[in-house]
Amino acid sequence: MGKAMQSGSNSIFETAPENNGLGIRLTRANGAQAFIYHWHDAVEILYGLKGCTTVGVVDRPYSLSEGDILIIGPGESHCLFPADCQAERLVLMFEPSELFGNAVFLKDRSCFSGIERHSSGWNPLTRQKIYQTCMTVEQEYSDRLPGWQQQIAGQLMLMASAVIREIPKTSDSADMQIDDSLRRVLSYLSEHYLEPVTLKDCAAALGFNPSYLSGMFSLRTGAPFHRYLLNLRLKKAEWLLVSEEMPISEVALQSGFLSDKTFYRMFREQYGLSPGDYRKTHHRTTNRNDNKNK
């Protein structure tokens, strides 16, 4: 699996940028919309609109409060932790290959990597430039007046220029090497998490020493291997509960749990509700929203 960003059939990953000629995706998300560790080829820019969201990038957590900006470069493993549902963020994603398609700009494709990601480390004027660019892109994306694609492309190039000239650079080749190892592990787990896989299985399949894998994984993700694997399965179960009408025992099986008892216990610990109550609560919320839109 080359990219860990998927759409449609699985809610634990983000959806890919739209096929709109620019390779961009722009949306507003709330604190209830969290994502497990993953990576993709797109640049992802988050702007805090309300409340606070915690974002993990590689092995570091960042707080995204109102007015904060966070730039996640292509291929950087990251996750968004659950937050207050009132928290809100703007999410702008675009493919560098689309932005820097001209041969003159090929050398700039990596400009969003190896930088000070969080706006707290930027000059205030730079932060204001990036903020204004995000707001202009959102307006153009929403209105879609004649020339909107050209406007967005121009704004993104202005943003890239500010990043190249003004945002402090950071580089750690050792970090990148370790992150490549993490990507291999995350890719393996995304393909096999519904199977009875163990840390030893993963280590053997990828050629790692189990002790090294355990330590590296905890360091880079902030979670033990078994906890991350459990979260993958619980997110799958959550999606099945609200998207399918299958019996809960079948949800447990299709989420990688070999025991209904274990599934019920782990689900309640994670969500504070039984799987059945979680399904009912979500359906009630969905129905209320549907009624408002009628």
C-alpha cells in the first residue's frame, strides 16, 4: 500500500484530495473527527478555528488552538487525537506534484518538509501571510467564480514562497530514517490488522528485531504496538456500527476480534458505551440532523 490515505469504505483515514485539476481538498472538521497514525503524499495545513486539537506528527504532539497553524509535509506520519466536539479546524490538503508541475519548480517540491511545523516558531508576519492565504483559498474554493482555480494556484505558490524564504528549517536525517521504518510498520498493520497479527509476526515479516520494533514504535507513535493495533480494530468497529446493520457479533468478527467478550470490554473502555448503545446514540444524532435538513 503506497499511501495510507483512503476514502469511502474506511473512516480511520482521511479522504484524498479531490480530482479537481488542482489536487486539493479543503474542509472544516471538528474535534470528533480524529484519525489514526497515517501518511500521504499531500501537504496538509491545519488552521485552528475554535477550541484545541492535539495533532501528533512523527513522534511529537502539537496543540492546535484558535489561530494556530500547523504544516505537515508529504510522507510525514501523523494523527489527530479525539478532542472536544466543539473544537474546529480548517484542513487544506494539496499535492506538491500538482503545484510544482513545471520543471522550473521541481527543486521546490520538498519545501514543506524539514521546516518548523507549528506557527509558534514563525515570525508573526509570516503567520499572518499563511493565514491570509488559507482564508483566500477557502473563499475561492467555496465561491468557485470564474478563475477560481488560477486564484488558488497563485495563492498556494505565494504560500510556498513564504515557506521557502521565511519559515525556519529543521533537518534530522536520523529521524527520517527511523520514520521510513515506521512507515513500513504502519503499512503492514493497515493491511493485516484484521488478522490475529502480533508484534513478533510484524517484526518477522519486516525483518526487525522484536525488541527494537517495540521500542521504536512506542517512541515514534507515543503508543505501544498492541494499543495501536487495538485502536485500528476499534475504529473499524466504530465505522461498521454506524454504517452497517450487521449483528454486533459480526461487527466484532469483521473488526479483528476473536472474542465477543473481549470486543465488548475493549469497546466500552474506549468509548464509555457498549457497542449497541454507541450505535443507538449515533443513529439518534444522525436522524436529528437529517430532520433539520428536510
